[in-house]
Amino acid sequence: MRALRMDVTPLRSSRDFRLLFLAGTVFYFGAMVTYVAIPFQIYTITGSNLAVGAVGLVELVPLVVFGLYGGALADHVDRRKLLVWTGVAQAGFTAVLAVNAFRDDPSVWVIFVVSALLASSSSMQRPSREALMPRTVTHEQIPAANALTSLGMQIGVLVGPAVGGLLVAYVGIGWCFLIDICGLGIATVMFVLMRPYPHREETTPPSLAGIGQGVRYALSRRDLLGTYFVDIAAMLLALPVVLFPALAKEVFEKPQLLGLLYSAETVGALVATALSGWTSRIHHHGRAIVIAAATYGVCIGFAGLMPNIWLVAVFFALSGAADMISAVFRGTVWSQTIPESMRGRLAGIEMLSYSLGPLGGQVRAGITADLWSVRGAISSGGFACIGGVTLTALVLRDFWSYDARTDEHAVAERATRAAVGES
């Protein structure tokens, strides 16, 4: 059990990692409270499912544009200051949502406009947060730091919607936004308390040429391409979340257990994170990612075949555990091999790879369910994921054979950190 126990060394040894961890946990908690409030408010005002779905479309362009720009900006400016100012911006935008919600006649157009602004500011912030994390811990502590960061996110994802649902039901939608503002304020203060992390070398202002340089670098690294394609395959082919309402209401006729389906993957991910101590002793990260992602597909495939909703939830929990393990190793490859000067731009590209996949996955699942069946859409997606992941491993052999001890990029980054005293 000691070998499985989660490694909390980064929390004990690094003050700035503790601040990033706590800030991220509070941030995700508040964001998930708002995640519940916005669609509920739109549906309450309009009575339209189409209007609820349109929020995602409104957020898509800002996500792409400002994710890439935020990554380029993170490679030029003080990342800590960028975290602070984007946090202030998000708090301001959320305050507008709160004022609108407390009005007697809330405006739908305000919700859509502010949702786009929030997507812009949060996608600008995330590359800086991800690029800064490796600077706060030693090179060898990065796998453990990734697992801990994932734990903080999962806590927010699990607890936030539950709190948001209670606030909506008992005190009103506006209070959801107030809670989010408090979380953003706390996270921003923690960013302020961090020490500066100046860039190690001369930087260039963000530009299309700089973004293009980041894209070309990503395309030149077959190991990085493997991490992107595996994640896209899993999310595009196997993501089942959009089918949960139909699965609970129409297939099993137990709508009261819908929350069980939504929380099962997160619970599985939390358990896997708590038992993630072994990940620091694995060096063949490419193989670990492939095996974990294929296991995710297997679990989703069997979930669609289960005869009762409780067994479905068990397989969804197992899929969440597998997805978390894949995410830890993907993050480790990124953090241990990408040069400091490129880390922000690559974080922006990574954000697109794990944001656009779920959007496409929702469309795929919905169309397949309408043309075939809900169970068929879930199972076929899971088994197709196995094929997509396997094909990626066969085509990108450098990704499959990646070894953190000998990979040239990991060795170079380790030497660079040692030379500047970051170990």
C-alpha cells in the first residue's frame, strides 16, 4: 500500500506549488458552480435546449483564438502577472453575471456575451498556469505534481456541481456567481503570493509567427503528437457524457440516478489519483498512455453493454480512473520535455487538443444514438477508441518507445534545469 499511496512531496517541499494547487482547486470549484448556473438560467429564461447548447458554440471561437494567443503571451510576459490579471478579469465578468441574475428580468444576451468573455480570459490564463507548474517543483517531482494537480481539479469537478445545484434550488442562481467570484478572488490572491519566475532567455512578443513556430515544434515531435492523438481519439470516439440523460431516463427508466452517472468517472479518477504513487516509478510514458487510453475505451465499451445502471456506473468509474492515469503521463511528457521558451505556446496547443475532442465527441455520440441506439453509441465509441489508440501507437513508434530516462528532449530539459539550479 505504501507503493500505491499518493506522493505528496511537491506539497511538502514547494510553497509555490502549494499555492498553485490550492488556487487551482478553488478555481475549479467556483467554475463548476457557474457551470451549473449558466445553462440552468438560460433554460429557465428561454425554455430552449437549443439555446442551452448554443453557449458552447459561443465559447468555441474565443477558446481557440485566446488559447493560442494566451500560450504565445505566456512565453513573453511574466506568467504570474498574467495569472493575476486574467483572474481579476474573470472575477469582473462573473460579477456582471451576478448583477444580471439578481435583476427581476435577467437578459439572455448578457449571459451569452459574458460567457464568451469568460471563455476568452480563462483560455488565456490556463497556458500560463500549466507552463508555470514545472518551475515550482523539481524535474523528478513532475509526475507527482501532475497527479496532485489532477486531484485538485477532480475535487472541484465533483463538489462544485453539487453545491451549485443546492444553491440554485434553495437560494437562487445569483448566489452561484457570488461563490465563483469569491473563489476567483482567493485564487488570484494566491497567485499574487507566488514569487516571480522570470524567463530563462530572451523572449519575443506574441505573434502569428510565434504561434506558428510552436505548431511546427509540436508537429516535429512524434512523442508529443502521440499524446495529442491519443487524447483526441479517446474523447472524439468514446466520450459518453452527452448520452447520460437518455441512458438514465429512457434506457434504465431511473432519472433519479442521473447524478450517479455524472459523478462516477470523477469518483474513479479520485480513487486512481489517491493510489497514484506508482506513477513516479514508470519511465515508458508512451506505453503507459496507450495502455491507459485503451483501457478507457474497454471500460466505456462494456459500460454500454451492462444490464443495470449500477454496473454501468462501475465501468464509468473504471474509465475515469484510466483516463486520469493517461492524463498524468501525458502531462508528465509535456512538462519534462518541452523547453521553457516554448512551454506557453505548447500549453495553448494542448488545451485545444483536449477541448475540441470533447466537443466533437458530443456530436458523434448524439448522431450515433439517434441513428442507432444509446447503448450502441456508447459501446461502439468505446471499442472504436481502442482501435484509434492502437493505430496511433503503431504509426507513431517513437511515441510508443518513449523512455523518460533516455529521451533526448527529457535529457536536455533535465540538464538545463540543473544548470540554472532548478534540479
